[in-house]
Amino acid sequence: MESGSAPDTADRSMHSIKGLKKRLWVDRLATNFVTLGGGVIILAILAILFVIVWEFAPLFKSPKVVLEGTLDTGATRYPLAVGMDEYREVAYRVDGAGIQFFSLKTLKPLPATPLPELFKAGITSVSPSEDGFIILGLSDGRVLPVQVKFENIFSGDTRTVQPKLIPGKAVLIREDGKPVETLTHFKSEEGYSIAVKTNGHEVAVIQVEERRNMMGGVTQNTSKDIISFPVKGEISVLVFHTVENALMAGTTSGQILRADLEDRDSPGAIRNIGKTDRPEVSVTSMDFVLGDYTLVVGDSKGGVSTLQWLKLKDGKPRLHQINNFEPHTEPTTLFSKSLRTKAFLSGAENEIRVHYSTHGETQITLPHPEGQKFKAVSLSRKGDGILAADAHGKIYHWTMNNPYPQITLKSVFGKIWYEGYKEPEYVWQSTGGTDEFESKFSLVPLIFGTLKGTFYAMLFAIPIAILGAFYTSQFMDHRLKGIIKPTIELMAALPSVILGFFAALLIAPEVERFLPGVIMTPFVIAGVVLLAALFYEISDEFKARVKTGREIWVLVPLTLFGGALSFYAGTLVESSFLMGDHRTWLNEVFSVTYDQRNALVVGLAMGFAVIPIIFTITEDSLSNVPEHLKASSLALGATPWQTALQVILPTASPGIFSAIMIGFGRAVGETMIVLMATGNTPVMEWSMFNGFRALSANIAVELPEAPEGGTLFRLLFLAAFLLFVMTFIVNTLAELVRLRLRKRYRVL
């Protein structure tokens, strides 16, 4: 027997070793599988984050400028103006002899295009325009309108740009025959207007009205007026303010004067850009950026500033300084604006700078490549190129890569003084009705709206969820708990779009109808429950009827009764003390406007979505406190209430805090409820009676209309990144606090 048992023992040992190896292999396989799964999840999250960052990162890239070519025209006269076609293939240069075209591809001159309308006069000044309609001031006192046109001729797949000059009818301005030196113009659908300085303080304004007849012909009606400005010094620059139908004049003494073209007898000094702590400066350049609301002023000290015509405290319109840009080291004499954005060029003889009027930042500085003097500049029609001519007959052509000039950290997160606003504000308004619209891309109102909606949702959800979980885990009968807890957890499965639909169509109008009662509800219900609890303590018969753990059968009817009572009391309060209409009372007493879809409605609906999450995690944390702690406390003579409050609650506090933070993260990322239950107005007011717009809702609203790769498209990815960062910070802080609380109460 003994000899036969040895092989059996060896077999069992071998079998045991094989089983152990198999278990170790399975354990290792499971460990590697779980590790791999966790790694894949982390990599997936990082990949999503990488894609988000990749999409919005180009918004903050520094603009780049590349010199494409230098063209030596051989001209000996100073250039008065330069320009180019929208494809940057053909350029033109205006000097005293006429207009000459050049190819920017071959860097060679094109066939000369004479202007017979000049006769023997020379060109002494130019009122340029980025759209090609220019006015030439002549040495014999006339002005000549000329349309510089570029025709695109296609031969197969090849495009050729053919330049063309279309002169208009010359108009005699100066009867004395002296040269026209200072002029400006603007063109409209009805014709064009020209303003010319005739002496130090007088300006001649010519308005040419064009009418087309049924035969295709054009007739012109010309009118001329003389405006006398109260000038200190002399007029140095002129510009039309088309929005206000006015003419503005800058002077050598630093004044900016304005003449209303409908009331030409009342010009006056409205702005002096000189400062009291230094000698007065001369206005050397002045023009409006796209939209004709923001005026750019350059001075003899190299300063560049933007001003707006606004009505502020006293109700009188004045020019108000908005932004000061980085100054030039020499007088600012050159200007050119973009036809698509609020970007513009300012230039001195030694350098050119690219600015953006909305956020007031200088984005590019271009010194003269050869240290010479710039005399004329032009920004391309698409804003992707710069053309400049110097005093030695050379033309320089740069390509500019600055696709998102309106985006800086200041414009996204700072206060900006937008056109027509009375002060700097945070504004989100991505689209407008006209091409001149000044985009407003501040994300601050959206961040504010996200936090506002989350605040009101948590204000509603946290007390109900935590107190409900506390009662359920510690005092409710186990048989009822088996019904109540799954029911509340089932609430988490409700689609948020259903809750948003319910909030928009039912909660919002009913809250507006019974607002005083809604406000009174928590206080009335709390009072009714406290009275019932007091009666419970003094009535032995009531105690005998209500079994421990089944108080919910009494609390539910009391809650319903308290709600009905509060609504009835709210109606009485409104009729007696709130002028019969709570909306009128709010507006009259507190200057608060009531919006039907507001933060209160969102708080109720989104709180309903957050309650199951907080309740479930809190209840599990309270229920999973070790039984020996509870038994020890009761054994030492503590009451169940004392045990729950002083032993179980502190021990479960890490889990409760985690529940709150998880609910917070759920509320921050909520989309459909916020989208449907608010007016989606990006306003920054904490009032619960106003709407708001959250980051998530903004992404849902704007993304379908955002062109791929455009500014709005990339900004929405930045908004998504901010949501990611917010939830990451909240979860990280929650984990740190949870670990600290766990360490503090682990001795229990």
C-alpha cells in the first residue's frame, strides 16, 4: 500500500503544479488584458484631445509674411498710390505721369495705358480705394475719376488677368487752376462724392449723381458746395463718414473736425488728438476701416489710434478713443484697409504695420527691405498680400498668411470695445446681417452660462439627492428601499432630449404662471414637514401609527399638500403684494426682465437629470460603511440619528463628495436640456429669471453652420477643449479631496 501511494502522490503533485501554472497563466492573461483595455481607453481619450487641440491650435499661430518679389519700375517720380487685382497677378502704380501696370508674376511692366483725359496736366494727388475706383487730383485744378478694372480671361484652364482703365468725366474744382493736393471720395450705388481742400480752411464738396436710363445710358447730375471749417492751422487730411453722411477733416494742429453734409453750416472741433503734456501733433492720415464705424487716425509723432462716433453719458455724439496701437518711429502717412475684415495697414516711410481694429493689436511689422522710404501701400482685396512702393521706383510684393486675424487671447477671453458699444464688454455674436459685421468671439459669456446653469441645477439637485440618499440608507425600511432605490436609478435612463422637451413645453410656461408659488414651495414644504415632525414627537398615538422606516407614506402626502399650499399662497401674494403680475413687479422694483425659458427652468430640469447620479453614489457610500462602526456606536449608547450623523456621514463623506463632483461634471456637459430650456442668449447675468448659453449648447447650435476650417469652426473646438479642461479639473479636485477625506476618516 505504501509503495502504491507514492505514484498517486506524485501524480497529484504534478496535477497541482499544472493547475497552479494554469491559474498563474490565466491571471497573467487577465492582468494584461485589463491593462491593455485601460491603456486603449487612455490612448483614445488622448487621441480625442489631440484632435481637438489640432483643430483650434491654428487660431493662435503667428502670422507670416514672405517677400514674393521686388520689381524695379525705373520710375523717377514718387508713387502716389499702388494697388493690385484680387489674385495678386497684376499691380498698378500711380505717379505724376499716369497709371502704369505691372505683372507680379514676371515682375515686368505691361503695355502702357494712356489717359487722354489728363491732357497736359500731371497727377498731384490720389484718393485710392481697395476696390479700384480712384480719384486723381490734377495739377490744373481738376479731379478725374478712374475705375481700375481687372478682367479675367480664360483659355482652357489658364486664367489671364487683363487690366483696364475706365476714366470718368473730369470735374473742375479749383477755379484758380492750382493743383489739387488734398482730396477724398466715396462711391455708392447712386454715384460718388469728392471732397477737395481749396485753401487752408475751405473744402469743396462735389456730389455726382448717376442715373441709368432704359436704353443703358448714364446721365450725371453734379452739385458743388463749399464748407468752411474753423481750423487751427490747416486741413491736412479729409475723409467721408458715410454712415453719418458727414465729412471729417484732420488738421495740422491735431484737430479732427466734422461737417454734417445735411447741415453744412455747423462744423466743429469734435476731437483733438494732441495731449497737454506734449506739443500738439498733426493729423497725417485718417480713414475708416470696413463698415465706416471705426476711424483710424495717424499723426506726426507716429501714433496710430482708433476712434468711434458714440453717444455716451450726456447723449451728445462724440469721437471716443478706443485703441492705441504700437506707434511708428516716424510720421504715420500711409493707410490701407481690408475689404473683408477689420484689419488695416498703417505705414511710415521706414516701416509698414498690420493691425486689427477690434482687439487693438499690432500683428505684423515690415521694415523696408533696403532701408529706403515707403511712399505708397496697399492691402490686397482678400487680405492675403501687401504691396508697397518706395521713393526709388521699386515695388515690393509680400504674401501674408494670417487667416484668423480677429482671434487673439484678448478677443477670446478679454473685454473688447466693439463698434457701437458704450464700453468694453464680453460678447459672443458669431454672425451678422452684413459683410461689415464685426465678429464677436468672446467665450467668456459661454463659460459663464455653463457655470450658471450648473450652479442652479446643483442648487436644486444636491439637497434633494443627498438628503434622500441619507434617509433611504439609514432609516427607510429595507423592503421599501428595494423599490425606491431602483426607481430613482431608473430616472438616469431618461433621455436628456425628453427632459428638455418636457422643460420647454410644460415646466417653462407653468413656472411663469405660478412663479411666486414655485419660489415659496421649498419653504412651505419644509415648514409643513417640520410641523409634522413636531407633532410626531409630542403625539404617542401618531408614533404608534407610523412605523419606523415607513415615514415616506406620510412625507409624500405632506409634500404634495405643501406644494399645493405654496401655489395657492403664491397666487394670493401676487395679487396682494406684487401688483397683480409678478413680471411687472420684477421689472418695476428690481429692473429684472423675466424670460420664460430661464435658468430656473434649466435648474429644475437639469437637476432632475443629475439627482439619480448623486443619489445612487451617495446611497452606496452611506450603505457601505462597515457595520461594526454602526454597531459600536449604538452599543455605546448613541441614538440611530447620532450614529448616522456623527459616525456614518463622516466616514462616507469621500464618496458623497465624489457623487457631488460627478453630478457637477454631468451638469457641465449637458447639452439638450440647456439647448431646449433656455433662450440660448449669451448674456452675463446671475439672475435666475434670465436665459444663458452654455458651451455645450453653443457647439450644438453653431457647428452645423460653421464652415470647416473657418474661424467659427475652430473656435467651437476650443470651446470643446474648455469643456474637457473644466471636467478634468473638477474630477481631479474631487479625487484629491476624496483621498484627503478618506485619509482623515480611515481611523474609524
